[in-house]
Amino acid sequence: MSKQVRRANERGHAEHGWLDSFHTFSFADYHDPKHMGFRALRVINEDRVAPGKGFGTHGHREMEIISYPLSGALEHKDSTGTGSVIRHGDVQRMSAGTGVKHSEYNASKEEPVHFLQIWLMPNKHGIPASYEERRFTQEEKAGKLRLIAAPDGGQGSLSIHADARVYAGELGEGQSETVKIDKGRGAWVHVARGTVEVSGEKLSAGDAIAIEDETEVVLRGLSNASPGEVLLFDLA
């Protein structure tokens, strides 16, 4: 079994006044050749955006982009004609494909927005840009992992053009989940909030772990006061 823990305080950090961003992998001005991504997972940015501020219109190509709000309200607009405001429990997928322009703003003038921006390398190129969003209730994720994105959009998940299955869940004390990993695949687990044990390692908010050469990943909640909200990526 191969395990590598990536601690929150080891991540890249950018402070722009209106934006406070932590980079799990190399991004923008943060470059670390040892952390360029993990398999198809290229970016996990933990962003906090000041009230009324945000990312102006900019372009992407050939990337699957998932936004996962943790608190506050995130307003999205893109060149496919899509516009929406998402909050914790909502998850959006934007396939950049042959090209898309979009903006992401804090929809509130009073409260900051806190969210994860995730990029996955696509396994299909030259597709039209598209957008999709789903809401996953607290009940769907409490004490277990819920599939939120998959290539076939199975089990009511988002459809992604990447060889990845993405799960989200919240585990309190005494709650556990086991995810089977097929031979040749790997798992990346990111802790969004709280504390959790993953394959014997205690992880806190912002921490992550890469797991390879193992047939399953075991997650255990450690605290009811600080339940572990986690994202698990099953990657080719």
C-alpha cells in the first residue's frame, strides 16, 4: 500500500485581499514539481471570496471544473447562457470542452463565500462546452459517502467527461465508510471540514491523502462536534 499525506499547511497560498486561496496542487504563481496533480485530478483550490467580489469573465478549454460550496453563495455565469447561485449542498460541473468563458462571484454583499474549485483532466476532447448542477441533501451525505460525479452520471450524480468517480460525505464519531478501489486505480481524499481518519491517518480540514496499490479506502469519523466533511476521488 502506498500512502502520501498532504497537510493543509503545506499547500500553496495566495492572498489578494478580495481572495484568500489555498492550492493543493501547482496553480497560477504557485509551482511545486512534486505536486502537479494526482492522476486525472489537476486542481483543488480552497477559495474564500470577499463580499461582492469575484473572478471576472475568463476562458478555459479542455477541463472538467467542479465547484463545491462550503458556505455562502456563489454566483456563476458562462457563455453557454447558464447563470445560477449555488450554496452548500449544491454542486456544479462545467465542461470547458472546445472553449467557454465564465465568471464566479460572491452573490452576497455582506458575507464571504467559501468553496472548493476542482479541475479534472478530461478523457474526451473536442466536446461542446456544457454546464450541469445538482443538489445533494444533508440526509444523502450524513454518515455515508454519496456519489456526486461520475462518467455515466449514475445514481443521480453529475456527468463528467473524466475517468473519475467523486464522492462526498459527512462522518461523525463512530460513523465509517469503506470504498472499494479497483486494481490499477488510485484514490485521493480531501478533508473539506472537521476531522476524519482515512486508512489509519488522522486528517483535519485542508489535509488530503493519496492512496495507491490498495483495494479499499476506509474512512472513520472522529468527532460529533467537528464532523469530517470529505471528498473522495476514485481515479484511473
